[in-house]
Amino acid sequence: MAIMVKTDICVGCGACVSQCPFGAIDMKGEFAAIGDKCTLCGTCVDVCPVSAIEITAEPKAAQADDITAYKGVWVFAEQRGGAVAPVSFELLGEGRRLADKLGVQLSAVIFGTGIEPGIKSLIEAGADKVYVYEDALLNEFHEDAYADALTELIREYKPEAVLVGATSIGRAFTPMVAWRIRTGLTADCTSLDIDTEKRQLQQTRPAFGGNIMATILCPDNRPQMSTVRPGVMKRLAADPSRTGEVVRKKPAKPLTSRTRLHNVIEVAGHSINISEAEIIVSGGRGMGSDKGFALLKELAEVLGGVVGASRAAVDNGWMPYPHQIGQTGRTVCPKIYFACGISGAIQHLAGMQSSDLIIAINKDASAPIFNVADFGIVGDVYEVLPQIIKQVKEARG
């Protein structure tokens, strides 16, 4: 987008100067001049009495070739130390569904050497084909080399959709790839679907601080690229009987990187891996204080789970940030999710609504959390939780 003042029309009345909410307009001589603070909000266009200010759309970047030549769904399989990251299997589960709707192959792309077990696991998880880009530099993450390799593969094989985990690695190099091939990238998606008639990937992600869910399309360029939050998609059960094609590629010229990796240090210490927990007992503002989380910890302990928290609980200092679930915390997909004293704001739902079974406990019968819960208990958590703990203990002897 671009904005301009038509000096042949501007009468120098100054109406736009006083109304600009960002102080981006000044009078330069007889005419208004728009500075770098402009956000293209359009206020000046609306208030100008002579229509002397105009916002114009910049021409779209042209696709280098016919978008109908692009076919297939790809999943970038992130690996660390030869082990495939869990988010890659989640994306294969979702990619399988999308590929079947489009009637195309599902392919995985993995970088590095000596990763044969990982290749087999990708086929068992749903991939019809695995592209293996073999180079020792790719054994560890180097964003330049990763971007070079994936760009080369996309240009050669032309997939219509590429899914990447929204991890520290995926977020670092995927924008470089999208820029190089002149296509769109939707970051931090929590839901995906396909318009089969137009073959468009419908990419949904939280927007405006999580207050709305925006569905974004990339109609004019290919591939359609998304990074997807870990923990929101369902992985398929591994099928050892599946077979698939393996395509091995090597760089035509040596890969380079502007960074050099000297050493990898494994940090030891106490931590939780809430994103991979099968049972999570979460509390929110309705717990009232950190004392309420003692009950949650007791229930989590007898169930063999971990404790989670809403942002409100973390902001109040009742639980540390690594336990936070939601738009600004972790995304989880456990088998069982207890939501205790959590109202169910959209920011929290974005981080847990794909859980297999959701059990909500809240004294407010109209709380939004009950709209996504499989089972709901309307009551005081301080009365309900001790009863659940007692019943679980008795059942387990």
C-alpha cells in the first residue's frame, strides 16, 4: 500500500494534520506532507474536504510460473540429533487429511545425514514420499543452509502446500523461503482446511491478541505456506506396514552459512514438558490463590499428569510461566484436560481445545469453557476437586 497527497488538489486547509492519530502529517509550505509515522489508517483520506489524499494498492508480486503446475502437500520434518520432532508427526496427520481431500500425495522433507530411522518413521506416520536432502551441514540447524535447501526443493518439485512446525527452527528460516519464492506465509496457525474447488489452503490463526480467529488465503501464488503451532494437530497411529518412495537429493554446489556452530550444550535440570503430557490439570483465576493450585497438584499426582495454568493464574504469580497454556503460552493436546476455574477466553481455548477429552469445573454455568467441554461440572472447585481426588484414590486402591 502507498499513500500520496495530490498537490494539484490540496488547498492547505490542515484538516488532515489535526486529525491524524499518529502525528504523521505536517504542513510543508502550502501543502500537507505525510511522514514515516504513517500507518495507512486512512483517517486523513476520510477527513480531507477536497479528496486530495489517496491510498493505492501496490501491484501484486507475479508468480514466475503457472500455479496449476503445483501439486501435492509437503510437511517439513524437523530433526534434532537424528530424532524427528513430535510436531512433524502432528503435521503429517493433518497433512494426510488435506492431501486426501485434494487427491494428491503427502510428502515429508527431512534434512541431514544418517537419519534412516527417521525416514522410516515418517512413512509409517502417513507420508507417501520422503525427500531426503543429504548434507552434513544440515545435521544441525543453520538458517541459511536450511533456507537454500528447501527453496531448491520447492522450485524443482512444486508442491501446492507446505506445512512447517512453528518451532524456533521453523519460525527462523521459513520466512526466508517464502520471500525467495515470492509466496505468502501464514504464521502460528491453529487450524487448517482445504477449499477443494479452488484448491486453496484455509489457514486459521489467532489475531488481534487472540480476540478473533482469522482465516487467511493465498489465492495467487504457490506454494501456500503455513507454520503450525505444536500440539494443535492430531498425529496418526504409526502403521509399520506402510511403504513409500524415498527421493535423495544432494546440493549441486556446497551449502554455505553465515553462522558457525561451535558446540551444542545439553542443559540438565528440572523442567516440565507440558506440551507432551497426556493428562493436564489446569487452573485459572477461579482458583482464587496459589493455595488452590495445591489441590490441582494433588489431582495431577494421583492421575499421573502435570499442572497447567491460564494466563491470569500466571500473571497473579500462582504458577510459573512454563505452565501457561493458551495464545501466549504453550499449545497442548493431551488425552484428558481438566479446566478448573477457567472461564474459557478465546486466548486460552486456542491452546487446548484440540484435547481428546475436556472436563470443565466452574461455578458459572454460562462460562464459555462449557461450550468446548465434553463433560462439565457446575460447582465450587474447592468442593468438587476433593471428591474427584478421593474417588480416584479409591479406584486405584
